[in-house]
Amino acid sequence: MLRFISGDHCTEKEYKLDMDTPLGILEIIGTNEAVSSILFVEREERVHMREDDTPDVLIDCHDQLAEYFNGSRRTFSFPVHVKGTDFQKRVWEGLLDLAYGETGSYKDLALSIGNEKAIRAVGSANGKNKLSIVIPCHRIIGSNGTMTGYAGGVWRKEWLLRHEKNHENS
């Protein structure tokens, strides 16, 4: 299970590590203590390579994501640091309850955090998630089963959901 690290890590040096994936480059950002961002970037080539001073937590994140993409990992266990309001953090924690290969709606998520009238606010918080894949905002779809927006692009969301369905029982 993910470990949420609290406190202000803004004063620590940030490191970046790019990862090639079937969906393009993922840029992993973090400190010596925790990962704070995993986002798809629109570049053709990796810019941030593994260096001697790359923190172990970023290398661990990279390796766990590689296992996810090869179908052998369903959950993540490295420390993460999220910046957001208490409400946003509740939404992101609620996303972790969506099992690998399953989907839910914004309404389902609002109900799961005990605030059924906050559907739009849940959607907004979902869109501010900086830990793609690891906090699985890609598993949220429209109440009618349609694909809704995804910061990395709807085509990536569709791929991730297909990938999870294909590896659900392996």
C-alpha cells in the first residue's frame, strides 16, 4: 500500500527521472523521501536519465511502474507526498479503494468519501491528481460508462483500463 508522507518537502532538492512506457514518457519527480509527481509528458526522448545521485525512492517507483506495465504489479508501495486540500486528499485516498481492473464514477467516488453532493468537486480533485496510475484516477468513468477526461489523454486512459482488464487474472 502507498505510504503518504506528510510535511513540507518543498525545501528538499527535487529529482526527476523519465521512464519509457508503451504510452510515452512518464516523468517521475520526487525527493530523497518520497515521490510527488508521475505524469505523462509530450516529448519524444527522455531528458532526465538515471544518475548516481538519483534517490532510491525514484528508482523504486520506476521499477514498480515497469512491473505494472508488464502486468505483474497491481498495487504500489513506495512513499508519496501529495499536495492538496484535505478534501482533495480524501478523494485521492478514495481512488485507492478502486481495485485493479475495476472502474467507478464520480458519483460512486463522492458516495465513498461520504459527500454524495460533491460530484463536481470530486471531478475537480480527480483532475488535480499528480500521481498518475499509482493513484488510479484513470479508473473513473462517466456514470453511463463513457470515457471522461484524463490529463494524460483519453486514449491513454482507455489503454490503461484495457491493460488492467487483460492482466486482471494473471
